[in-house]
Amino acid sequence: MAQPIDMSAKPEVTAFFDEASNTISYIVKDPNSTACAVIDAVMDFDYASGRTSFVEADKIIAEIQARGLDLKWLIETHVHADHLSGAPYIQEKLGGKIGIGAQVIEIQETFGKIFNEGTEFQRDGSQFDRLFEDGDVYQIGGLSAFTIHTPGHTPACITHVIGDTAFVGDTLFMPDGGSARADFPGGDAGQLYDSIQKILVLPDAMRLFICHDYGPNGRGIAWETTVGAEKVHNIHVGGGKTRDEFVKFRTERDAQLSMPRLIIPSLQVNIRAGNLPTDQDGNQVLKIPVNGL
């Protein structure tokens, strides 16, 4: 695999764990400047009351301000189905550009139909500041980053390689957690296996940062592993498991899973780059499609 940038730089990574959604968000800082990026920020949402809040996003903002950092990017590794994005709230406070995989257009088209969105909902990705294609290179200050398109969980999943780190979204979990489901619209277990192989050809010492952890078997929450550890120990793909073995397991496992608790609000918000939909009077509203998912 081509390596368009130097992967020896060591960005400073600060993690934030959201217990409500088991999401890990990150600040990634250029070691040689104040420039930073935020990856997979969370907006708090109370489903019962329909109220939003920004406790988790405010923690990230406070950290950036306390350290005098300059926010350049707000990265979404994919269109999340289990939490609402806090990116536009942070952008309003601190600036930066919101970026996601270019295949978000496919997801907007799919869920635009499921949620019966009107013609005013643009299905061209224009809600985002940057649509990343496979192999794109971008800067966080003096720190170069590049993207790897890693579909399978969703069509728009992108792994971001930043120096000696890679942010894999839901493509991989910790070794004892395995991998993400592949049964959402546009998901594909075979594609997911192929995408994981793209990550596992990176250097063994590369640090991998995951988007979710559930502490399987009672262990504490964790979010950092390495390519080498995943290759050997990942319970779904490690130790040389074949594509056919993975697809069979993943398909059978996904058939047993229930939908994420926040999938209906999350998708409506996240296809809009973290903004809530509104009705004709400008009121923020969400739809519940009956038997639509």
C-alpha cells in the first residue's frame, strides 16, 4: 500500500469517553504547533424528553481553550448510528472545518428516502466542509494526515492516518471486542473484512484509536491498541481468519443484534453534519419511520 506521508510523527492524543453512548472522542494535536483536530465529537441527547445538551462537547472545548490550541478540523469517521454529532456546536465556538467520507452522499440518499425528507434536504454532501476521498492528504498544522476508505460498516467509513496513529471509527474494536456490525443499509460483511485488511497492512507499531468500547468480560474501558495486536489477537479477524469465516460469523452475529438505541435521531442529525432537522416553521423536529429500518 502506498504511504503518501511520513508516519513517524507522534501526535498528542487526548481521549474523552462518553458513557451514555460508549463513544470515545479525541483531540489530536500537532506536536510542533498549537494546531489540532477533533475526531467524533458527541452531542448529548435525552430520548425521553427530546432535549439536547453539550456536556461532552464542552469538555473538549474547555481542554482546547485551556491549552491554547487552534482547532483546524472536526472529523467524522463515518455517519454514526449510535450518537449525535457535536461537531457543529464545537465549530460554532472554536472554528475548524467539518469533514467526512465522500460516500456520505450514498447514505444521504438512502436515509433521505427512509425519513421521507423533502426536496429541501440536499443529498450532495454540501452540509460538510470537506468530503474525503480514498488517499486524500490534509494538514493539521505541520502534521500531515491521509485517508483510507474503509467501507463495510457504512459506505462512508474513513480511517484517518495521522503520523503514527490511525483513527479507525467502527471498522475495528479492541482485540477482545472484534469488529463492528455490517447489517445497516449499505453495509457489507465482505467489504468490512477487506477494509480491515487495509488497516492491518499498516506498520505493526502503529497506534490504533477506536470509536467505541463496551468493556467486554468486565474489563475497564479501553481505546488504544496497535496494528500488531489486532493482527494476532482480534477475536473476529486475528490469527489469519479467512474472509469466508469472517463473513459467516459476522452475518450470523448481526442477525442477533437489536438496533442501537439512538439510531433514529442519530441518522437524521448526522446526515446533516450534526444539525437537527427543522419543520416549515423552523422548529427542530425528528421523525420516527414506522417499520422503516
